Amino acid sequence: MLSESEKLNGLMELGIKLNQVQDLDILMEQLLKEARRFVNADAGSIYIRKREQLHFTYTQNDTLQQRLENGNKLIYSTFSVPVNPETIAGYVATEGRVLNISDVYQIPPTASYGFGEEFDQKVGYRTKSMLTVPLKSANDDILGVLQIINAQNESKEAIPFSEQDEKMMMMFAGIASVALERAQMTRALLLRMIQMAEMRDPEETGPHVNRVGSYSIEIFEKWGLKHGLSAEEIDKKRDILRMAAMLHDVGKVAVSDKILKKRGQLTEEEYETMKRHTVRGARLFLDKSSDFGEMVSEMNHYHSDFDAMAAQVALNHHEKWNGRGYPGHVDIATGLPLKDCALPGYPQKAVGKKEEEIPLVGRIVALADVYDALSTKRSYKEAWDEKRVLATIEKEAGTHFDPELVEIFFSCLPIIRAIQQRYKEPEMPSE
């Protein structure tokens, strides 16, 4: 339990810490974790406002987490509530002020809002104290709602939130809102880039890239824990991996509509042109002011860690574990084989990367992307049923995919399924 001086000092450092997080989903996870730590709360949730709806976006619950096997995560349903005074979160968003309830089961009947007991009954949890705080932009618009549940004493018993907790969370919310607004702008910019690709390639949708990004960080996190990475290193790499994975096919903006939108099978020449989207995508992240010299390796000549990882993902997500993927060992600046890496008799084609020659993030996104493509309806095929998809993934372990990552993927299946539900493709209007 933090002392008051530790809380105040922590608030001073919080803005720097949160502003180092770039991805919106990772930020919400960190934001909620820090908020609960400041007031020693067992659980909490974040709602994000989209027009006149509050979307239940993220949740944490230590009591329920402790019931799971080590390494598993809570799986929760996403839903939305209207911005009106009929729910606790809706009331706070409507009024724009903090609501501190000592016991949600004792809300006076005169209150416009109420508490739904269904979740508690379903999972065997007892929600008691609840502190709900609006998250406001610099223009005083409501960005969302932060809800902290069950303050705890030293014996882990649920107690009411104090007036000091209210003040602390109001200051916290002000700092968090700045980081949240910045992360939302970053996400919007990413999705606009992806929409440019979607205008060219109808398969490259916002839900698709959000799913691929989310699958990728789940696989990476389990891989990192297995390989002894520190929590700090996992968090840092998850942050940029999610965004990099979302941009895996950004190079398709340079491929002609004739090829991208062709319904039938591509000719060999068209397929070779399509494959160049990997190099073209990687090239977008190069520092154009660099003196490249003779060749550009994958980890040089980038402005930032994000640029380097985004280039790795774009370049390598079609490589295969057995070395039969593409584009192989190429110079990003030219697309030509690196020295001594041309296929015998084919000077313009590079030897494919195999096994751990393929960067980890490329191997992860390859698996996430293929899983989503098989599971989703495309212009040229219907969505495969899950049994068929999983059988294909298992069969391709050791040929297309890193067998260790396939094993990790199967251990993540419950959360993978939850991500599918969270980022569903929008229903097409009936004709």
C-alpha cells in the first residue's frame, strides 16, 4: 500500500511513464494498472466514448485473476452503454464529475443510476465500493470513464474509497487523459494509413489489422515469459509490436489495382509483383536522410525502434520456417539479393530466410496473419471453420510456421477467440 508522499511523487512521474506508451490498447492496460495501484483497488475497468456510447474496453480483477492457472488471462465480453444517467458510467460521462459509491448494492432508489448484479452472480464476485471518474480532453470533452472497484485495507477486505482517493484519482485522470488523447490520435493516424491500403486492397480492413496486432502481442508476451524476458522489456516491445503488426501489409499501397483487385488466380509475373509489397512496405520506414552505402541491413538506418520493428514485420511476414517464403535475404533499398544470397541461376531472386534467420516479430505476425486470413471471409473464399483452421496451423508447424510459436498460439486460444469477438468485421447491409 502506497503512502501519501509516495502517491504524490508517483503522480509526478506518471505523466512521463504513460507518455512513453504509444499504442492505445497497451496504454489502457498500463493506465488501469497504475490507477488501481494508487488507491489499492482490487479491480477496475475503462470505458471509451464513441459518439453517444461508452464502450467497455478494458478490465482487470486481481481476485478473479488469482483463480486462473498461472499464465492465463481474464476473458471478458465487450459491450457498450449509452451516455445517459441510467448507468453509473453513463451518469459520470453525462455529468462530467466523480461518483464515489461506498456499496453499489445500497444505491438509494431515488438515484437515476443502478448497479447490475448479473456479473457478480455469474462469476461469484462481490462488487462493493466503486469510484468512477470522467476522463476529459483539454477541451473538457469526455474521452471516457475510469472505474475503480473495491478499495482494500491491509487485510484485503473491501472498504470505501476515501475523499483523498477521490482527489488522487481526479489528478490521476487529468494526467491519464493527456496520454489517452495522444494515443487515440496515434491510433487514428495508423488506421488512416491502413484505410489507404484498404482503398487499394479490400481485404486489408481495420478489424483485420486490429486482430493481427492483438494476436501478435499475446503470442509475443507468452514467448517472452517463456524465454525469461523482464516485464519491462515485454511491455516495451509489446507496445511497438502491436502497431508494427497492424502495418504489416502497408506496402500494398504500391501495388496496382489490376493485381490487388483481380478475382482470379494471379499469373506468375503478377505474383512476383505482388510479393514486392514486403520490400516496399519495409522501405517506408527507412530514414531517407541516411547514407545507405552499398546495402541496407534490416536493423540499420531507422529513426526509431518502432520504425525498425515495423520494417522487420513488413519485410518478413511472408517468410516461412522451411526457407520457402519471400522475399528472402534482400537489400531493402533496392529489393535485390544481398551479397552471395541470390538463388543459383536466378540472379534477381534471393535465398529465402529460414528458421531463426527470420526475425521473431516476422515469425509471429506470419502466424497471426495466416490464422486471421483463414478464419475470415475473403472475396475469393468463405471463412473456414475453426477446426479446419487449427488443423492447418498445426500441420504447418515446422514448415510454414515456427513450431514453438504454434505451441504458444494454441496455449493462447481462449484469448485469441475473445479478440476475434472484440474486433468483428462489420455486417454488410443486405441488398
